[in-house]
Amino acid sequence: MNRANRIATVAFAAAALLGANLATATTVQKFTLSDLAKKSESIVLARVDDQSSRWDDNHKEIYTFITLHVLEPVKGAKGETTITLRQLGGSVDNLISVVPGMPTFRKGEEVVLFLSPKDRAGYPWVMGLQQGKYTVVTDANGMKHVRNDVDGLRTMAPNGTVSEAKVSTEQPLNAFLDGIKTQLNLEGKVQVDPTTPTE
């Protein structure tokens, strides 16, 4: 690589980083948990096995590919053991492309994902950007919980009101999954005896 190309590459990378700092938020349609559950093609509890970034065929966009091992298919995805996501942004060589509000992943983490139907290239996307990714965390007692981190995301309600998305409170993982199954009337839902009054 000659000196001019090196300077151009460094300048482009600096511009990309500056753009990432300036573009601090992305505005997307607001989804409630009920919206996510009903509109998703599939919902999975999964582990991140790998991720890599590369240019598209036209060398215009950087995409990151995330390989997931399915631990439990909650909705759809029956029989699938591996799912690969593709999302805009990533790092290739000295270039960084950032889309604020896009979910981030790290190898080995467990996640609950609300996924769209596959796009024309054959990949599902996370619904509502970061709204559709819940990270599984383990507390000091070994209990698993989920939380939804939505930094850098603004949501637009049906009436056009835009607001900063709020980080959800942590919920026990099993109760979270049971709630989704019950709401969607899926197999494995919590069974309630209608003759027994509930508090």
C-alpha cells in the first residue's frame, strides 16, 4: 500500500469514528414486548458462537455475521440448531462502520432474540434493532435473568412522539420465557387452573 492510500485509509477510518461519535442515536418504531412477541417470525434463547465482519460484494457496506447456537426455540425455529444473523456495521482492517442502536454481541454470551423473517439474502434480523435483543446475565446466586440495553436508541410511538428508549429492569429468565409462551399460547406455557382464584 503506497503512502497516499495509507493516508486515505486512515482519514476514512477517522471520519467513520467521528461519524460514530456524532450520530449518537437512531430512531426506530417503538415495540412493546407484546409487539415483539407477536410480530417476530421466531424467538430463540441462544448462545453466540462466533461473529465476523466483511464487505458486501459491491464493497459498499460492511456487514457483521453472528453465528448463534439455539439453546431453546421459543417461537418458530423448530429443529434449527444454528442461526446466522447479518446486520449492518462492523470492523474490517482499519475501517469501522457503526450504526447506533444496532445490537452488539460478544462470543459466549447467551441472549433471547426476537427475529424477523429472512431477508432476500436469507438472513433474519433482530426486530427493532436493540429492542429485540435481551442479554442473559447470571447473579451471585447462579440465577439467570434477562435485561434489554437500549443505549443510543430513540423510539417513535404510533402517535409520532419520539423518546429515549429506557433500559428494562432485569427479569428472571424462566419467568420471561414463560410469559412470552403464555401470551402467545405456545406449547410449554404456564398452566393456570381457572377454578383457582389468583392473587
